[in-house]
Amino acid sequence: MRRIPRFVAPLLLLALAAPAAAWDEFIVLTTDFQTVGGVTRVGRHAPWSSAIDVATISSDAVGRWHDGRYYVVNRGASNIQVLDPAQGMATVLQFSVGVGRNPQDIAFASDGRAFVSCYDAALLLEVDPVAGGVVRSWSTAAYADADGLPETGWMQAVGDRLFVTCQRLDRNGWWVPVGPGRLLVFDMAAGTWDEPVVLTGANPYPPLSLAPDGTRLLVPTVGWYGLLDAGIETVDLMTLESSGLLATEQQLAGEIVDVVMTGPDRAWVIVSDTSFRTHLKTFAPVAGGAPATVASTGGYDFVDLAWDGADQVYLCDRTTGAAGLRVFDQASAAQLTTTPIATGRPPFQAVLPRDPGPTATPVPAAAAGARLDAPWPNPANPRTTFAAAAAPGDVVAFAVLDLRGRRLREERRTAGGDGRAVWEFDGCDRDGRALPSGAYHVTAAGGDGAAGADARLFTLAR
């Protein structure tokens, strides 16, 4: 019998209590898949102004946002590139993860550690997101098929568990899926593998995402390419078992490219039909019923969906002669952009600076302890603000630690009537000495520490 993971109950309360991050812009990764890729900066609100080619990346790259920076996984180039929006999207770090490993995604633990999945090596890597380089690795060979590779890709960190898609494709037999797909489960705290989730469908190729209520993980599967034999399934985060298919490819009339659930009664999906034409559709995950087509194209042009956690859904459209980013109203599905937002090269992925927890109806923060916002500004020079959500009147214990875990400074602040505890950090240790430039952790916990601590990484630059 599968054990109930210890992290789930407090995590779900914490995730539901998490406020949406305040941000005014995001980035879109662009590429022609021939030369190089680029980064376009886009304003969050109408008229959605864009700044094209603010950074250069690989022609095959995906990105994630974490603690004020964008982390770009340059897949074919086998390196990680870190972009700092506070420095004009400058590349502040770039490091290899090993030639030929073909990294696929990067995910972060709550303490700032980073993990990278590999497609052409049976490895999960831990990397140093501050200094760069591979710290350690864990084998995934036990989950491979006969060719020795499990084809691990997209990841999602939830609490102290890391979920990793495992396609299990036979490279010696036209890359067909070998049996049902797997969702690997890695305990980031213990550094061990848990029992994997056996999926209903085969070939979990598209990205993972959390349901807005924080109780389920959405896992799209595509099965055999050209056959409508898979669908979108959910994994229950309490039992760590598949709940079966939420919607089938037959119902959606196409292979799944990407999916995002924006509420209990609405999900958005990109599908590719038997003629390889892509369509944007919405459907009701619980009530069922036929999906509604929102937009269609004449080729394989819709490639990525992103939701801002509130009112807008973004669609990357690579249509020749009309490529760009489209914006839709989450509630009505009406298109808000009259023409696609210019991105220069065709867009491949929209990367939004959202916290990984889902946005949902708030519950009292006291149930989950203090929830720490990203420090701002980051990097600090030398001052920065630490803010945590807690129940009004609760005492929050802040601490600044170095990367070895040594406590350098501690302060307590009481949450005001708005449920916020704030500490204006001056860059000094407990004796008033200026801390040197470098990377540090800040933690926030309930006054007695019983609820556990939330942690963030920040940089001090003098």
C-alpha cells in the first residue's frame, strides 16, 4: 500500500493561502530552430508592449522563473543560463550540466536547491543555481525500458516532492512508447526515489501543471503519435495515484500539445488534429461535455499556453507571417489582442514570474505558518525587504543564513492587520557587520517555529 506523503496536508493549505505574486512583465522565449533563440520581454497589461531580443539563448530552450530570476535550460547546448531582469535581462550565470545529457527542465526546492532532468542520460541532477555546476546526481535507469533510457522531461516541485515525467520510448523501435507512462517521484529532502505513479496513458510528453485547488497534478499523455489513444489525467497529491483520464484525446479531437486548468469549471488545451493543424479549446473538467474551439490555425502553430493566475491566458502562435503572442480573457475566452503581440522570432514558450503554488480562495495563513514572498529588490545593494503572510497579530521569525546553513541574523516581526509581517534588512549580521557580497537564504516561520519555515534565496551585491 502506498504511504500518504507527509508533505501534502500542510503544503496544500500553504499553497491555497499563497497570494498571487505582483509582477508587471514576463518573458517569451523565441526561436526559428535553426540559428539562435531570443528573449522578448512583454508587459502584463494592455497594450502588452514588447521589447524584442533582450537576451540571446539557444535555439532549443525552455525557461522557468524562480526568486526574481529566469532560468533558461538550453537543451541541445546542455547548459543552464540565468537571466536577471533587475540588470536588464543580463546573463549573470551560465554553466554546463554535462555534454550530451540533453537537459529538459529545471525545478526548485523551497530551500533554493535546483534539479535538472535529462533526456539523453538516465540521471536526475542537482545543480547549484548560485555558483553553477552539478552538485550531485541520482540514477533513473531503474525506470528505463530495454534501451536503457527513461526519457525524463518536464518536472513539477510540490512540497518536498519532485514529480518527473517519464516517457519510456523504445529508441530501437521507432520511438514507440513501452507500456503506460510513469510519473517519477523524488523526495528532495531525503534524496531518495519513492514508488513511481503508473499512469493510465502512455508517453507523458507535454508539461505538467497543478490544478488550481492544489489537490491534483495534471499530466497530459499523448500515447502513440498519430493515434488518439491517450488524454489528460490527474494524479491525486494525497494518495499519489492516478485518478484516470479527465478528458481523452478522442473527446478533444486531437493530440495534446499543452493544457492548463484555470478553475474547476474551465481548462484550456491545445490539440493537434490528424492533419497536424492546431486548435485552442476550452472544456469543463468536472461537468464534461464537448469542448469549445476558441481559435484554430492551418498548421502546427499553437505551441504553448500560460495562465497569469488571474484574468489572462497567453497563447504562443507560430503562424507564418502572423507569429506572436495572443491574449485571451480567462472567464469569457474572448481574444483580447486584435493582432498578435510582436515577439521577433516565432514564440515557443511564455515564462511567467509566478510562484509555483496555485492561486485559489485564501484560507487563514496561520494554518500553514508564515508564507515568504520573494525578497525585493533582489539582488540587494545592500538593503532589501522580506515580507511574509501570516494571521494578523502572529509573530514571524525571520532568519538570514549563508549557503552552509549558518544563522547570521535573526529578527521577529508581528503581522499587521493586513496579514503581512515585514523586515527591512540592512545587509548586516547580528553584530552590525556588513555581510560580504554573495548568495544567502532568508527563512520565515511562525514565532515558535512549529509550523516549519518557508525559505527564499537572495543575492547581496555591494
